[in-house]
Amino acid sequence: MRMEVQSLTQGYGKKVIIDDISFSIDTGEVVSLLGPNGSGKSTLIRTMAGLTTPMSGRIMIGDQDLADISLSERSKIMSYVPQSYVYMPYTTILDTVLSGRAPYMSWEPSEEDLEIVEESLAIMDITDLADCNINELSGGQRQRAFIARALCQTPKIFFFDEPTSSLDLKYQIDTMKKMNEYVHTRDSSLFIAIHDINLALRYSDRVIMIKDGKIYCEGKPDDVINEQSILDVYGVRATFTENENGKFIMPFDSV
Amino acid sequence: MSDIKALYSTKKRNKKRFMITAVLVLLISAFVALCISTKFNSPLVVLQNYGHAFFPSLIEATSAVDFVILTRIISPRVLVAVITGFSLGLAGTVMQSLLRNPLVSPFTLGLSSAAGFGAALIMVVGPIIASGLYYSSFTFIGEHITGANIMVLISAFGFGLLSMGAVLLMCRSKNVSQSVIILAGVIIGYLFQAGITALKYISNDSALREITIWLMGGMWGVNWSSCLIILPICLMCSIVIIRQAKLFNVMAGGDDVAKSLGVDVHKFRSRSLVIVTLMASACIGFTGIIGFVGLMAPHICRMLIGNDHKYLLLASGLMGAIILLISDTVARVIILPQELPVGVIMYILGGIFFIYLITKKRGNNLQ
């Protein structure tokens, strides 16, 4: 399902955070959103996920305006994984992930709901933690459970706000690899705010770099992530190296 | 069957077993409570007197006094203890889930003090400013319901709503910490306690005595009229709340996640808080301030059966009913022939439990 952001402006009170941004996300695409702290990544993602109403502009899902889609319909089209994690103690991982089926469930989960939960737990490699209470797990394990909950929603578009920040190296790569496979094989798309440039280079189909609420550049990762864009957007000097696995960044100084 | 399906059915079976056990414990506690009046009656005496109540021509009462004490004093008292405990347990779970804070309850959020102030206000000023209405009464299913009852109910609910509105307003900021929510509740509680003290100061001797005894929290003032008022309110509110169990599960993930899962968060939170405020205020209006049931019951149940609200809401209600009923029964017998206000026992139990919660490192989710 194609998503189109048209002249979107968003902020808090009178302060503009996102300033007249336009771009689109196509089905089967992983689009990474890069930018320094405070550049408006979370604001953009939350607005696109329908969690806040834009100051101006439109967000089109297919040929429908997001504003005209009810909350219950939206919950079947898009899912959101926040940057910070919130939970209630004594909730098992199984119940946490199962809550992602809420838009489809009545009272008890169906056989299909439980099969989807099982698959999502397996994708995030937390099947053996299903019976554990969420307050007994590490931050990374919790984060994988929250991604599994989003998978359970079986949406068309995933919005992830820095979901890999609390994961260790293995699971950062693992999560991005699996999400990339998932999106490409199931006709969905992923819009992800991410800090790790190497992960963005490796697993994105397209990258959008924002600075001060405006799009600095947009395109294929290898084309737009370079010494100049990293310097302009992040204020960091970096060099790049390439091997058979692709292009990698080596930041060495800030300006 | 797959691992997850097997795990889900095992968990579900365990939760159902817990519910059945809770219902049995509640029934046994209620029967024991019915056996205790001014003396310990044998179960046969209770059964015979109930038999007389339902089949007066077939079964004789053991004595007219036993019969009246059982059917007019003890029975409504036991029923009100069950309804109040159930409502406060359920209200505590709802508040904890909506605010994602395991330390909130009708008592710790100041709702009890606010509803208590509302009720005390009517006791003091009702007879002066609306004596006609206050002393009026009407008959409903054979019981006299007084204007004072209705005025207390409305006033307790009104001030209860005010306190919840104030808590929501103080906690409006997105990044408000869990401790601030508790502090907001404590502050609101203090404000209404100040109001209660002022009311005591200006009240006449009889109103002062009435308020003082009522504030201690107890079931001694209740009768079938109280049951007729609070039972339908609490039953309807409980049904509405329990039917929304799925949405409470979703709320555990935070406001943004709940919204992305289709919940209109602000509407759901406000509506649910109004419903539990009505339940809790209705009970508090008749029993006085009974603290900590709404804190203990959800926490114990969450530890035992987890946070799935399809079971947790009902389980917390049952646990609240068990805690309050047993405490009330103990309060009736511990210093026989006198009785202790059940509020005193709840303060002691709850205080110890609260200290345990705030000193426990893991699992309390406090930031």
C-alpha cells in the first residue's frame, strides 16, 4: 500500500518541528529516516502513524486521506513501535505480543491469532521467553517483544522509532535483516527512524535524511549517504569503506 | 498442538481454576460471616433461619431474634462488604491499568477522601439546606430509601469525579513520572481531608458523631436499602468495565501503542475513570473510607494470574470482596462484644502491603 506525505507541517504549539515535507513510501520498501537528535524524526513518525494531527498537509494511504480513516481501520493498516518502552509488571511476553491481535480479536484469541503470535515470537527469536514476565527481562528482550507485537498486527505499513537502540549487536542486525525479509515477502513497508548509519546502508531500500525539520536529501542509501551529507546533517567527519558486503561508514571527528 | 497454543490453554486453565477457587473462598467466607452475630451460631441455625425466610410456612425460625439479626442486620452487611470489596478491587485494577501505575487505587489517588468529603458535606449541611429532601423517603422493593441516601450518593460521586478530574489534569503532561501521579493523589487526598476536618469543626454534636464513626470505615450503618442502591450501580458498572477487558490489555503498552491498536485513549480513559468513580463513590457513601483494598487486590491477583484483564478484572473484584469480607468479620469478633471499624484493619494491612510494594525493587515499574 502506497503512502504519500503531502506538504506536511507539524509542531507543538506554534513551534514548527517538521516544515512542509513531501515524500512517499511504496509497497515492499524499507525506508530509513536519518537525522540528528531533535531533527524531528519522532515527530514525523508519530504524525505519519496517525498519533497526532498535522498542523497542515495531508497523509494519503492508497487513495484515502489518513484523517478520514477510523482508528480501528488504521490499526489493521499500520503498526507503531515507540522509542521508549512502556509496560505493566507481570504481563507475560505471550500476553504482550497477543495484544497486537486486539484489532482482530473479540474475547478469546482464535486459532489463527495464536498462530500469528507464534510466528511473530519465532521471527523475533523469543518463543522460549513466551511465559516470562516482561518486568523480568532485559531491555533488548522487551524491545523484541514489542516488535513481535507490531508484527502481530499484520499491518501494511510498519513505523519503527529507533527500535534497535536497546538491542545488542547480533539482534540489531538480526532484527533489521528479518524485517527487511518480512517487508519484501509480504507486501508491506517499513518506515524506520534509525541512528546506526551502517544498518541503514545495509538494510534500507531508500533513505531520507532530515535536518531542522526539512528533507536534506532522499534516495538510495549508497547514493545519498556520503562524506558531505554526514557532515552537513550530523556535523560529523567520516570516511567510507567498501567490501563484498557493501559500504560502511567510519566516523572519526565532530565539527 | 503447537507450543504457544498449549501454553495459552494451560495458562487459561490455571486462571479459570484461580477464579473457581476465589469464588469458593468467597462463598465459604460469606457463610462463616453469616454464622457470626452477637455469638457464634452453628451453620444449621443459619440454614434453618434462611429456610424460614424463603418458606415461612414450612420451616420455623430458631428464634425471632436470631431470625431478625440474620436477615435484617448480618445478611445486608455481608452483601455490602462483598459488593464494596468487589467494587474497590475492580476500581483499583482499572486505575492501575489506565495510569500504568501499580501504586494507584481509589484510596491513594484521593478518590476515597473526595467521595468521603461529598458524603460528609451532605450529612452536615443536608439537614439544614434541604431538610425536606433529606428526611423524605420512598419505598422500593419493600425497603425505605431516604432522600439522605440519594443525596449522599450524588454528592460522593460528584466530588469523586472532581478528584479524578484534578488527578488527570495534574498528570496531563506526557512525561509525568509515576511518583508524581501518587503525589497528586496524596495532595488531593489532603485537600479533601482538610475539608472533612472543617466540616467536623462546624458540625453539631449529632452530625459530628455520625461523621466520625462513618469516617472510620465500617459496615455497621448498612441495611437492605443500601444494597438496593449500590448493587445495581456496581453490577452495571462492573459489566461495562469487564466487557472492555481487551482494551485494558492494550493500554498496558502505553498511550501511543494503544492508539495505534485502535483505542481512542483519552475517551476510553475518561469514560472508564467515570465508571469506576461512580462504583467506588457509591460504596464509600455508605461504608465510609475503606483504604487499600483497591491497592492490594489487583496487585495480589496480578502476581498470581498475570495481567490479562479478561481474567484480572474479575479476579481483582473477587479478591477485594474476600479481603474486605474477612477483614469485616475479624473486625466484628476481635474485641467481642464490641466491634472494631473495618477501616482500622484495612489501614494496618494496607500500610504493611504498601511498604512492601515501594521497597520491593523488581516488578513495581516505578520510575
